[in-house]
Amino acid sequence: MIPLYKPHMPELPELNDILHSGQLAYGKYSRLFERELESFTGCGEGHALVCNSFNMAILVVIAMLDIKAGDEVIASPMACLASTQPFATQAIKVKWADVDPDTGTLRPEDVRKKVTAKTKAIIHNHFCGYVGYVDEVNAIGREFGIPVIDDCIEAFGSEYKGQRMGNCGTDITIFSFNAVRIPNTIDGGAILVQDDDLLKKGILIRDCGIDRGKFRDALGEIDPACDITLRGHSATMSNVNAYIGLQQMKCMEHILSKQREQAEKWERRLAEDERIRSINRYGTLPNYWVFGTLAEDKRKAIEEFRESGWYASGVHLNNNVYSIFGKQGSSPGVDEFYRHFVALPCGWWVEES
């Protein structure tokens, strides 16, 4: 059966040298990977911070924005649990906003209704690589003085109005480089920050609050005069993972091209089937991490595709059903979208299969 996900791994000619170099922690390749991400997204030099996991990337952002226990963030229930659990671990209340049943992404008018004096951020998930209402959600953030975080856990390389995610005017963008994402560093993540002061703060928070320029004295000993003033994490990405990411980036244009070619094939194949339709929204170009559809009968569609050799799936369960987030009632758009969403394999491996 053709899988829905498949980890991509390029040739790694320098890996053995790096493993035996004695320079395994954040270093040369980590910085090179950051520069490559900045160039690819167009976010501007010096604005990317790579982390050792997507989870840690979120925790660093939480500390950057000084979001504390008891504060609220607005988020979409239609997201990977990896996008929402980090807030629960910090006792931050996740307030669910409804989604557009045709796209699975945040419905701006409902986001506006959920804003309160306790709201510290809006988490804008771009579901399965399909870009949401970026301008509208960002405008709400500006109106209320609330930072917006583009959660691009599955949307690396997706585009909005001709710009790649990470360069769409949003305050902060986070990416996942988990094994089944693109690019894949086995595990990892990245934060793209527009504000220079926040960026400087994030650099410290990502490294236990340490200012490396002042941390050690002339003898190389930890200098007691160097104070730690911020809560921080051990979240830097290793040279090993970053090197894998660098090699992956050499393949990104090819991978995205292959996935978009496959999406065109799905469009043609499904054009005359009235029981299922593809997700489309003007002004956006998905990365086609999966090919998203809305099926009249979700379970039957999944069964039929699997019988035909395609591992179809609903991918995510709406997170508002989990008791860890507290009861908040149902959301009609979420219920409608979940009832019909079916993802089909659309990755770089499909043509080979």
C-alpha cells in the first residue's frame, strides 16, 4: 500500500566526519541551516532560530512572549496534538476557535469572538499544509495588540499570495522537522521571528537564558558576574541534525515540485467523482504534504482508497475532545470538517511507488 507519510533522507557524505569531529552541539552547521531557512522562506537574514524539537520551539516562543500559567491563547482544535500539548504542560488555557468547514483553518470571525483580556497569543494552524486566512487573523492580532504565531507544523514551503510561509507578515512562525515532515532532521524545529528585540530574547531563552558572549571568563570558567535573568530551555539544534537539514534543503524545490505534480493528478482523477472534492482556496499554494479532500462518506472513502492501495486517513482528531484542555463545548465548523476530511498520499514517493 502506498503510505500517507514517508521520511525522506538524502545522501549524507560528511556525517561520519561530523560525528567524530568533537563538535556535535549547536555550531557551524546549525548556523548554516538557519541561514538556508532564511533564504528559502525570504524572512530576512538573522531571523531564524533552529531548535532540537518542535515541542521545544513552542516552549521557547511561550517564554519569549512571557506567557504564563493562567494566561489564555486562542487556537484551532483541528491541529496536531504536538501543536497544542506544550501549552497544557505550562498550565496555559487553550481557548478553541472554530474553523472554516471547507478548509480546516481558523475562522477569523470566531477568533475575534474569543479574544479576552487574558488572551496572550493567537496560534494560527495551517492544517496539513493548507494555508489559512493569514491577513484576516493577523489584522485581528494587530487590532488587539496580540501576537500571532503561524503554526506551520505541516506547512513548510506552502505559499500565501506568492510568499512562502515565514514571510507573510506574521509576528512569529514555527516549523516542525519531525521525521515525517519536510524538511526532516529526524527531529527538530525552527522559529522565525520578525521583531529584533524578541529575536535577541529568543536566542537567550533557547540556550538556558545564557549570553554566551559573557558566560565565561578569560580562563574559560563560568563567570559569576554573568547573571541569568530569563527562564530558558536546552533547545539548541545539534550540528548533526542541522547538517541533515542542510542536505534536505538541497532537495526541497524538487520535493515540492513532485508533490504539486501529484496533486494535479489527484485533481484530474477526482474531477468527475461527485462524492469527494479537493480542498482549494484562492491565493494559496499548499505544499501538498498530503492531498486534502472532503468526502461525502468519510469512512467509506477511506476504506475504498485503502482497498485500491492508497493509505487514506483523517490524519488528526480534533483536540477539543481531549479532557486535558477542559470542556468548552462543540464547534460546528470543526465537527463538519472532521466529518468529511480525508487525506490522500501526495508525497515525493508516490510516483516511485
